[in-house]
Amino acid sequence: MKKIKFATVWLDGCSGCHMSFLDIDEKLLDLAGKIDVVYSPLVDNKTFPGDVDLTLVEGAVSSDEDLEKIRSIRTRTKLLVALGDCAVTGNIPSMRNQFGMNAVLRRAYVENKTIGGKIPNVNLPTLLPEVRPVHELVRVDHFLPGCPPPAEVIEYLIDELLAGRTPDPERRTRFGL
Amino acid sequence: MAKQVQVKTLKINGVDVGGRGDQTILQVAREHDIEMPTLCHIEGLSDVGACRLCLVEVKGINKLIPSCTTLVEEGMEVTTNSERLAKYRKMVLELLFAERNHICSVCVSNGHCDLQDLARLLGVTHVRYPYRYPRLSVDASHQRFVLDQNRCILCTRCVRVCDEIEGAHTWDVMGRGIEAKVITDLNQPWGSSETCTSCGKCVQVCPTGALSEKGKSVAEMSKRRQFLPYLTTMREERE
Amino acid sequence: MSSEGSVEGAADPGGDGKTHSLNVCVAAGCLSSGSEKVKVALEDAVKSHGLEHECKVKGVGCLGLCSKGPLVSVEKENVVYQDVEPGDAAEIVESLGKEAVTRLKCDMESPFFTRQTKIVLENCGIIDPERIEDYLAADGYEALSKALTQLTPHDVVDQISKSGLRGRGGAGYPTGLKWSTIAKSVPDSTGRKFVICNADEGDPGAFMDRSVLESDPFRVLEGMAIAGYATGASQGYIYVRAEYPLAVKRLRTAIRQAEKSGYLGANILDTTFSFRIDIRLGAGAFVCGEETALIASIEGKRGTPRPRPPYPAEHGLWGAPTLINNVETYANVPAIIRHGGEWFASRGTEKSKGTKVFALAGRVRNTGLIEVPIGITLREVVFDIGGGVPDGKKFKAVQTGGPSGGCIPAEHLDMPVDYETLSRVGSMMGSGGMIVADETSCMVDVAKFFMEFCMSESCGKCIPCRVGTAQMYDLLCKITSGQASMQDLDLLIELCDMVKSTSLCGLGQSAPNPVLSTLRYFRSEYEEHILNKRCPAGVCKMSNEVVHNG
Ligand SMILES: Cc1cc2nc3c(=O)[nH]c(=O)nc-3n(C[C@H](O)[C@H](O)[C@H](O)COP(=O)(O)O)c2cc1C
Ligand code: SF4
Ligand code: FES
């Protein structure tokens, strides 16, 4: 069987979803026989190739870099899965939205600093005014809520997609899990 | 005073069931183990028909009917599980999640929340409406309890339990539409309330993490609701 | 006062022997264009011409053609002056009994006047709303006296049923049927039933009820008293919004005068029937016009609706059987009882009888208050009575029913205006707002306007309306700023269906109507905003920021 091209992306999240993915333990070996990891924080590849079959995205869209990345990925992957609450709902990163970006930056870099507080701005992606879940910005094919989604549900989802079926993660995971 | 009650026979989802004439469709359905999602309803308090999750189809009526406030009638044919109803119920939940800041992962009620449970039960895996991210307050002025507006779904269970069971009427609703919110006294800090008896009933009936006990961390706030049916039974027996 | 006297009575309304009467409209529309100053100027002119004994100047209710105010009518003469200024007073007074002042004359042969049929507004602009004598001279209280002395309560209900009158508050429920339900229902344990008049009138742009209350308040009191007699209630409430101070003042005066003259209070007209009316002020929430919310508000609670059944007819104010009708509904009652149900039923259509008052506004030449037989075509209303669209612009749509109604396009101009036809084309009769739109109006913007209204007037009790209207409004903003995708349109349509089907009360259930009807007839305008980022009418400002998903 031909291996599918598989990628994972890490936007604004804590990497917990990636950790949960790795928690499928020895099943990773089975999986390695079926997928080619062409892009991921877990591998070396620096650029996102074209014609990817399946991409899991962890994290919300928080900066202009996130936005550019996810837009370009959307054009290069057949299926896009929002993995975990940050990608699906905005979750913790989105908690800044109700205060506004500037207030949050000021609090972090100026008000809570004892000497010489300054909002960093060099060589850093610019934050978007609001953090949004992935599907508010690009089309998403499947949703896997959970903070993080349990390893076995991630495994289930990938298995189903590999088998060409539509996964039904309802009732297997939930927001905040 | 013992009232004369008549027995009514009706069909729910094609199955013949019987109930007393003073029972709601919801009560009869639950007695027959028919699943029905509800949020504003809680056994022991009056019903307000506000969350619209318990809507059902009744043959011959072209509007959807809230089963929590509608009494059974002879010969009624009720459908509780059509595709249309399932779709609307999911949409109700989506609207709720988008309305305020329900960040389940850091909520005191994570894992013990009616809203979260229903989302799983009804298959809401994501919310298609833009999240509104309103700026809302947290009132921690009470010695023992916290009100977090971010998690409130305006079911008014707190308002009703405080008025109908405790008799204090500390809680009420202020404002209209999307601006509506629950308040204590005349929108004074809870801690300064002169009517609150600190009985904590509001906290226990609250379906989400909007009302919680102080000192509870993420996922630690599970609610104890046994008192409510107990109190109502005791009252009914006394009458 | 005998009915035969009425012909002369109308000519000499106060019965004070003056030959001339200059009636200055002091209803809200003309007041706001300065009619009070005109009235003072006329009074001065009468004095300075030494005519105090022959001519009086009185303030009257709405004369209809509000757009041409201040209006002054010369009683008996079928002369109405428009756009009157204080400086015209002397000339008007000098012309009395002679040739009218041509320069100021309204064309009384114009369809605006000739095409109307007045039942509800029959006394509007003729009687002084603050003098019961004027009302009595115009056959006032003849109906109540006939009901109390010649008819049984059952007969009264029968006449109302025969008349085919339907509720003018929006839904068009048969009034006779409602009355008979309450007449048959058992009073509460303390023997009470109630009659409520719904004068909340919260639709933007509607001022029909206000005009009736300001111009002919006794008529509503009489209708309510007859309803009390027919249903077995002895207490009535008028729930009127506090933003109508003039209506409230005139109602208070009218209640006082009616009580003094024995038309209200204990043992009315020396019969065993007693009926009191009290006023309750609403704080101006649209939702408090919904009957269960209105009742909660009178009870001193937060004005939010509750699920029906039980209906107010069984379980209303303080749990007692309660009749609740609209101002205009009650205003029809005296005429029906006076002339009989059949007389009334001879007007209108098969299923919708009588007349309807509309507040005609927007892009038409003549705006104002009109009363027309139900079944008249929209074309007659807009083009004959309204005088068509000004400035050579093209007609686009008529919005009826306010925030609960819809927009009707040109292709339906020849349809009759009645309850069924209006709802068939996706609108509704509503309380009687009628706004004309021409090619300079953007229909998406119109829908957005009404959605914003519903969103801010939603009581917040049920989730579909509370959050759904806010989401629909946001989607409409996205569309009108050129940031929406076709998926957003799908979301909007889906929400319309859900909010309509699942909301608790009429506010939410009808809030999607303006969107649905504009989508039905003007879908291309929505698509133009979305696909080409262009507002065909040039109303909406497009933003260049592109943030939609796709
Ligand atoms: C949101 C809402 C607002 C309403 N506002 C009014 C109103 O301002 N005046 C009115 O007479 N009826 C209003 N109604 C209709 C009333 O609920 C009720 O049907 C009416 O007063 C009955 O009188 P009728 O039978 O004479 O029409 C409203 C209904 C809804 C749902
Ligand atoms: S439909 Fe709107 S106005 Fe009516 S009860 Fe629901 S929230 Fe309140
Ligand atoms: S449970 Fe019936 S409407 Fe909420």
C-alpha cells in the first residue's frame, strides 16, 4: 500500500496535542508503515510541501505568521483536521480576546516588569487583534475537540481516515477533556 | 388537598405511554426512559421554557412545543427525536458556546458541567458561529462563593431556587437580549448582599461553572443537587 | 344626547353656538412641526378681529396628512390648510365665511382624502379629545348605552363575532372568539376577570395607536367598557408606553371626565354594571407588547414572555381570565355596536373585515396616518393615496409589519392588503406600519436595520432569540461590509429557520421575517454584496479587509 503524505502543524497551542499524539506509543510503529511524515514539529523538514494528504493542526490562529501558514497549508493539503480545543475553539489563547491585545501585551511586558518594561517588537510575528479558531479562517474537514484529545481518539481518527471512512468522534471526546 | 387527576394515554415516538393529566410531556417521557436534553429545567423548580432544548413535535400542531411546560393530553402524538429537532438542539448549544467565554479546559466545572455533557451527547464537536468573546466580570466578593459571568448560560435556575426554595430572592436578571445577566440584589456585589443567606443552593443548581465554591480549582467543582428533590418532597407531604 | 341630534352636533360640536371652528391638529406630527404656535397665532387673530363669539380655535387629533403639517381644518367647510405658519393666521381668520385661502388649501379631492374610509378615525381631527361633550356630540357612548340597556352580554359578543373583527395588534385573531372564550371562563377565586388594552405600540415607525389615543381617547374607553360588559369583567387596564406622555395625559383626562359623567365607575348609566379603568405605564420595551410579557409587567415583574398555553384567556393577569386587545381593536367596537355587526362585515374582504389604519411613511409623496378598507390593493395605497414615489425614483418595495414583517416587491403591488395575503407573500399585517422603499434603498440594509432592532429588543430569556438575533445581525453586518462568503449566507438562512421555529415568543419567531422576505425577492442584492463586494443601491460601505473563511 502506498504511504500517504502526513503533516502536523503547531500554531498557538501548548504542544499538548502533539504529546497526546505521541502517547499512542507502540502504535506509532504501525502508523509509520502507513504514513510519510512530510512536515511536523517532530521532524526536520522546514518547508511545507505540496500535495499533502492529511494535516493535523494544533493551536489557534494568533499571529500574522499563523494566519499565513494556515492559509498556505490549506491550499496544499487534501484534508485538514483541527486537533484539540485551541484549534477547535480558540481555548486558552483566545482568553486574551475579551481584554484586547494591547492590554494583554502591556500587562505582560510593562506592568509586571520591575525595571525597563518594553513590548518586544523585533523579529517576532505580529499578533492579530483577536485569536480565532482555525475554522473561522480556513475550511476545516474534521474536528477533534479535547484539551488534549485522548491518544486513542487521535488514533481512531487517523485509522478511520486511512481506511477511507468518515470518522465520527462524537461522544468519544469533548471540549475541555 | 388531594386533586382528582386523570390518566392520559399518548404516544411518544410511536410508543404508547400513560401519564397523569398534571404531568408534563417531559416528566412522562423521562418516566419511560426516553432521553430528552434539558438545561433550564431542574426537578423541583418551576419551569420557564427558556432553553428550548426540550422542544418536541406534536402531531396536529405546527409549532414546536416545549415539553417541560406542556401538560400531556389524551391522544397526543409526540416526537422527541426527529432530525429537525436534533439539528435545532445542536444549534442551541452552538449559540450558547459562542455567546460567552466557556473555556472548558480551565473551568472549575470541567467534567461536571451540563453544557459540556450535552455538547458531547448531542454531537457538537465545534461551533460554526463566530465566538463573541464579550468582556464579562467575575464577582468574588462573597466569602464562600464565586460568580463567573463568563460561564453563565442564563438558565435562571439560581434565580428560581433562591426565590422558590430559599425564599430570599437575592438573584434576578438585569438587562435585555445579549446584554442580559444575572445579578445579586440590585446589581450589588454578592458579598455585600443583605438578602443572601449564604445557603449555597444557587451554586449547587447551576449547570455550569458560573457559580462555584471558593477554593475549588479546575475540574474540582461538582455539584450536589440531592437537596432539591428532598426539599420538594418534604414540602409536598406537608401540604 | 339623542342620535338624531348628531348631524347638527357635529356642525356645532361644543354646543356653544359659535358659527366657525378652526381645528388645529395638535397630534404628535403637527406638534413637532410647530402647530402649537399656529394655534396661539390663530387665537390671537380671532381676538384681534373681534370674532371671539363667532369663531373658536380648538386643538384636535391627527388630521392624517402629517407630512404637510401643521394642518388646520375649517370645520363644516371641508377645507384643510397645509404647511400653515403663524404668519398665515390673520389671512385664515379673515377668510372665514368667504372664499378660502387658496394658497394654503389641501386638495380635498385628492385620493389621499377620497380613498380613505374612516371608522376608527371617524372623530380624529374633528372632536376636541379633551372634552367629553365633543365626543358625546359625535354619537359617543351611544354604543355603550345601547349595549347596557338593549343587549345582553351574549348579544354583544354575538355582534362582535358577526362583524368579523380581527385583532389589530398583529396576529389577527378573531375578536369575537376571544371575547366569547373569556365570557365563558370561570372568574378566579375572588371573582375577577380583567380587560386589558394593549397600547404598547413598540414597532419603529408605528403611531396608529398613539394617534387614536391622542385624538379620540373616549372611543377606546367606550370599547373597553363594552368589552367588560360582554366578558363579565369589572376592571380594565390600559398599558401604554411612557414615551407617549400626551396620550397618557389625554387618557387620564378622558377617564376622569367619563367617570364624572357616569360612563365609567360604579353603576354605569344607572345599571348594575360597574367598570373601572386604570392606566399602567410601560417603560418602552418592544417585548412588553407581547401579551404574557405585558401581563407580567402589570404585575410588577420583569417583562418577559412565558410559554402559552395557558393563554391569558384562561390564566392571565394575577391568574384570572383576561381579555387583551389592541387599541385599534377596541376603537372599532363602538361603531360595530352602534351600527351592528353586519354593517361592519360589509366592508373589507371575505376573511378580513372592516378597515385598517396604517402609518404610511418612507419614499412616498404623502406620508401620514391613513385608514383604508381591508382588501384595498397596495398599488392604491402607495400610488393613489401615497401619491407615488417622489423625485422620479423607481418604486422598489413596501415594508409592512415592522420588525416582524417583510418587504413586498413591485410584482405584488396588485395584491389585496389583508391578513392572509400579506402572510402568504412573506410579510404580515402587523400593527400597521407601512414603509415605502425606492431604488435608493438597499434591501440588505433594511433587513439589517430590523435585525438590529430585534436584537436590542429581545428580552434575553430564550437562547434562539437572545443569541440568534445577535449572530444574524453580525452576519448581516459582515454582508453589508463586503466581508461575507456564501457560507455565511447559508449560516444566516439556517439561523433564520432555527430562530423562527424555536423561539419562545412572537418576537423571536418573527425576527427572521425581514431577512427571509428580502432574501426571497431580492436575493441578488445579497449576492452582489457577497460576490462582488458591491452595494447596488450605493448605501453600504464596503470594507477592503478580507477576513472570511473559504
Ligand atoms: C414582540 C411582540 C410585540 C407586540 N407588540 C404589540 C403592541 O405593541 N400592541 C399590540 O396591540 N399588540 C402587540 N403584540 C400582540 C399581542 O401579543 C397580542 O396578540 C395583542 O395585543 C392582542 O390584541 P388583538 O387581538 O386585539 O390584536 C405584540 C406581540 C409580540 C410577540
Ligand atoms: S423570543 Fe426573544 S423576546 Fe421572546 S422570550 Fe425569547 S428572548 Fe424573549
Ligand atoms: S428544559 Fe424545556 S425549555 Fe429548557
